[in-house]
Amino acid sequence: MIRRWFTAALGALLLLAPGSLTAASAAEPSSAHLRVLTRNLYLGADLGPVLAAGNPQALVAAVTAVYANVQATNFPERAEALADEIADSDPHLVGLQEAVLWRSQTPAGPGSATHVEYDFLQILLDELSSRGKHYAAVATVVVGSDFEAPRSTPSGLQDIRLTDRDVLLARTDLPARSFSVANAQADQFENFLPICRPALGCPPNPPIQVRRGWVAADATVRGHTARVVSTHLEPASPAVQEAQADELLAGPLNTALPTVLLGDLNSAAGGVGAQPGTDTQTYNRLLAAGFTDAWTATRGRKPGVTDAGTAGGGRDPGFTCCQAADLRNPTSTLSQRIDYVLYRGKVTALASKLVGDRQADRTPSGLWPSDHAGVKSVLRLR
């Protein structure tokens, strides 16, 4: 009993200590501790003005402003901070949302843009490699949109193309007896949000299909296997979002294996910090299906803080969203919890911690690493 308690406590301390679980931690623990991280990278701008454009001229103006914000939020600089987060905790698996690909075509015209401007996934992998960290994308799905529209430049119109992706990263530097992945899967949801705007060519053309999806793999840690699924659910339609959660339960989460769900669910935990559109039943449905929230399972009572983050005692609210669109707000504006590590079956949560939520996490030029905080957890596979 004492030995089991010590092993669990050691996992928790390693997660919560500064610079925890780095290469200096050397050997993997002898028990089956699975370290996971969910991280929304932030595509770099709010796309609302593009979707609201009422005519072609307004669309060009909106795309021009949005892409200027993408450049100003400087993913190459933010990727350094994001890579530091991963390097400090050495998770076995990382669920990435908004791992976008920005491409261009000059001049604007027929065909699809192919010139890569920013590949968020590759930039992050390169930063990890420069730190001696070895990760690979084991599952990737194109989600959200693969959307192209013109922006104005001093030399004329240029097409800008956004391709949104969910990605599951896995460590590649551990011996197979310690950690391995198999059965990698990825798919789009059947339920999706159609968007019809005159400036986007509808009608008479078909509406844009804002697709979302999931990525998954079976992870084995020292002989114990769990299915790990990562997703980014629809924020703009509660009905679509809840239907996507039902698809998860009937699809990749429908397994006899212990299961871990990572992701930005866009559904506020118990209404804590809920903003319009996040007070959906998705989170509650997942708990009703047998899932446990690693945050609430591991974060004890914090003196003077209630569940709503006010005085009087209660749990650390663990807010993960959202910073300002330009990422330069001087104080954090995180006010809702919509990013999660959930688990079901023979799994015990040992520790959970936010990343990217402190002033010290900001980049040298003052950018937050993302508009979300990430959540990392240590889970023991029983």
C-alpha cells in the first residue's frame, strides 16, 4: 500500500514541479503512468469578420484584416513557448487543435493556393526537435474548413487559404517496452455546421461545410493499453456539438479499453465561467457516459476560491479560455473552462495542471502562447 501511494505521489509531484518530466528525469517510472496534454494552438485570428462579410468588397477587407492579425500573432514566436511547454512535461501524447496550414497564391485567381506561409504543425515539430524532443504526428484529420479567399496587398489581390487540422502527436524516442502506439485513426463527424453567406458564394452555390473530427490511437505504457482520442467540437451550434459528442461515444470511445478524451469541447464545465454558446450539455453527457474529469478529480480545494472563482473557498476553476484575439492583453482574461482531459475505465488521475496561463509563459514580445491554456495530466493505467 505504501509503495503504491509513493508511486502515485511521485507522478503528481513530477507533473507539478517546474521543469518537470524533462529529459533529466531520465528513466520512465516503473508503473504505467501515461502523460497527456491537450493544446489548442490558436489559428491566429478571429474569423468572425470573414463569415460576416456581406459582399465581395467586404470579404476582401475582412480577409486582409484577419491575415494581418495572423501575421501579428506570430506563430513562429509562439511555437517557441508552446514547445517549451511540451519539453517541460514530456507527455507521451499531445492532442493539438487548430494546427492550421496557411497557404497563398499570387496573384489571386483560379485554382487552389499551394505556397506555404505557415505550417503550424511543422513549425512546432521543428521547435521540439531543436530542444532534443522527438515527436511525430500519428493521426491527422482536416477539420473546421479548407477555405480560400482574396486579400489586398500593395501589389494586388492574393488568395489566402486556411486548412484547419486536429493532430495527435506521440513520442518516438522511447523503447517499445515503455511506450508504443497502434491503431491510429482519424475521421470527420457526420454532423457538421453548414454556413451560407452571400459573399462566400451561397446561394446559388452549396453552403460551406464547416467540418470537424477526431484523431485517436491505442497507447500502451509498460503493458497497459488505453485508447486516447482528441477532438475539437463545434462552438457555433449546440445541437451539432452535442451530436458530435454522441458520435464520439458511438465511435472511437466505444471500446472495452480504458479511454482518455482530450480536447477543446467548447462546452463549459457545469456552467463555470460559461459564455453564450458554451452552456451546452456535451460535458454533462460525457460524464453521464461514465467519464471522469481529470481536473476536478485532482485539483483540491483552494483557500478563498470557489467553483466560480470568487471568494469563499472551493475548487480551482481551471479556466482555459480565452485571451484577446491579438494575444496582447496585459492580464489574463481566461474566464471559462472548455478544454479537458477526461477518462473512463481502469484509469486513475494523479495530477493535472494548466500550461500557458501565467505571465511568465508569454513570449518576449508579449504574446500569450495561445488564446487558450492547455491542460496536462498524469494518468495511471490500472
